[in-house]
Amino acid sequence: MMKFIFFMIFLIPLQYFWFSCLMYMLIFLKIYILYSFYYHYSFIGMNLGIDMFSFLFILLTLWIGFLMFIASKLIYLNNNFSKFFTVLLNILILVLILTFCSLNIFLFYIFFEISIIPTLMLIIGWGYQPERIQAGFYMIMYTLTGSLPMMISLFYMYMNFNSLDFMFITNMSNIYLFLLINMIFLVKIPMFSLHLWLPKAHVEAPVSGSMILAGIMLKLGGYGLLRFMKFFSLLINDMILYFSVFSLVGSMLISLLCMIQTDLKMLIAYSSVSHMGMVLSGTMIMKEWSVLGSLLLMIGHGLCSSALFCLANLFYEFMNTRSMYLIKGMIKYFPLMSMWWFLLCACNLSCPPSLNLFSEIFIFNGIFSYSKMIVLIGLILIFFSGAYSIFMFFIINHGKLMKCYSFNFLKLSDYFMLFLHWFPLNILFFMISMI
């Protein structure tokens, strides 16, 4: 694995757009072939290593990184600072991979915080509207508010355990330490009431920024919770009910909020908050089924939401609007595009054989073993999730088209990019037995 990390480091100064895109695809295939049969644990060195969780997220990072270059081809064609853009994406992907490989909490914290900087530069540098400055400010303030308590708690942990390695820290029962450490992950997921930065960041970000935010950055919060919750095994039973009920009820309210959105990217952003609330609930239960379901839902949501943001960006590129009052009747003019909207909205509402379906079954199986009343809230949440996905599909593809603008036609590369999102999302359920 170290050879791939060094290769990506030396890839940064080359500033080659399509060469970087191709290299990430080749690195993905190479890592998958090398580690797919013995990824349960592999030590790299210098407090870096790979296990099942990090292996899957590294593959997801490389796959989304490859698709980000394809989705951002207009930046290259228009020469909109494409070399600097390539350097930023290379740095961001490398930092995310190092975050998932970290076996030391301090290293994990450093790489976790560094990943905010290239993301902020993507939003401010290639965003669409002047409000991108405010969106970047919101993202930084929420992240700093959550990360500073975690830094203080790291000092406390080192004083008590004389180490910050994940394997040496166990059985902490301080509820205040639990809240200080996990606050940053609750902001990053984000949990309901800590989510206000995410819709603003998504709306103002370029398509690559939205893809990396929805596909990877939100998953950092879930990955951190999966890593850190085992430290508080003595405290979990006291906190499960509060966090699970709050996250599921919050996701249900966000699902209702999706039904009144008029901006297409805003609707998809709020749907991400709704899905990640289910991940938070499954992670807090800490049952074997619920943890597996949370892991699979993060993988499935990373692919599905990234594809939906790509579709929204394609509409914005050839119609110059994201308003759902104006985007209507697409099934008459772009039937192939409507087919992709149907397939991805079906994945978003967890139709079979989508990975989202199996992950939600696993999560609710774990929740059911803990409390039957929480499952009732989750079933209502699933109903509302299906409602806003169907609402999004019908309002875009049906109705009367406003004839006040001209169209640009899509290229084969756009459909190929959507296929590369959809295919693994619906084929990965065959590999559940390997996990």
C-alpha cells in the first residue's frame, strides 16, 4: 500500500488532468486485486494500516475520485485553472486515503482536519454564486466548533493511556469525553440540528465538490464513529436510546423538508442528511447487523448521492437552472436521461437490487433486537424517503416544459459516468458475504 501512497504523492505536481483520472482507475484495480482476499488486517508502517472498514472506504475514495475528473471535464475544456484544480483533487484524494489508513488517533485527527482545506478551496474557487463565501464560512465554523473539543480530549486520553494508538485505548466511561470526542463526527455526518452547513455547501459547490462531500466527506463522520464507539463500550447502553431516537426523528423531519424544496441540489443535499441519520442510528446500536448495515449504507449512499449530484449538474449545464419549477417535461425531450433519473431515484428509495435496500434491512434488524418502538419510527422514515424520491422523479420528468431557453445535448461520456455510479451500486450486494 505504501507504494501507492508514494505514487499519488508524486502524481500531485504533474498537473495532468486526464492522466490523473486514468491513474486513479488503475490504482483502484490494483488495490482491489491485491487486498480483496486478505484485507482483514494489513500493516503498512508508520502508524498506517488497512482493515475491512478502511479497505472499503479507500476503494470508494478512489472510485469517486476517478468519477470526479470525468464529471469536471468542462473545467478542463474551458481551461478554468484546470492545473490547479487537478492538484487540489490529487491532494484531497491522497489526504482522504491517509485518513482511512491511520492507526493513530492523532494522525487521524491531523489528516481529518487537512481534508477540509482543499474542499473549502474547491467551493470558493469553482463555486457558482457569490454565496459560496458564506457556505465556506459555515463549513469551517461548524467543523472547527466540533474539532477543538476533540483536540482537548486527545490530550486527556494521552495522559491516561500513554498512547494514542487505536488498539491500546479501551473502556472509557466518561460521558463528557464521549461528547467531546464524537462532536466532530456528529457534525460531519451530519446529525440533525448540526446539519445547516451541508445544504449551503452543496448548493454552492461545483459538481466535484458535491461529489466528494456526499460521497466521501460525510462518510468520514460515520467512519470515525465506527472507530471510536468501541472505546465507550461501557457507556453505550446508556446513550443508545437517546441518539437513535433523535437521529431517526430528525431524519423523518428532514424527509418532510425535502418535499417542499424547489432547488434540485438542495433536495438531494437534504436527502443525504436523512440517509446519514439512519447510519448514525445503526452505528449507535453497535450490534453486528446494524454496524454492517451502516457500513454498507455509507458505501451505497456515497455512490447514489454522487450520481444524483452529477445528474443535477448536467441539468444545470444545459438548462442553466436548478429550479424545479422550470425543469419539467424532460421525458419528452431526453427519454434516456429520464431513464437514469428513474434508476437512481429507485436506488435512492432503496429498491432491489440496490445496496441501500440490504443495508437498511441489516440496520433495522439490529435496531429491532434492541427496541421495537424505534423500528416503527424507522419504517415511517423509509416511507417518507420513498415519497420525496418519487416526488423528485415525477416533478422533473413530467409536466409542461417552459420554452424560454435552448438545450445543449449530452455526450456519451456523461451516460458512461452515470453508469459507473449505478453499476457498482446494484452489483455490490453479491459481495456482502465477503464482508
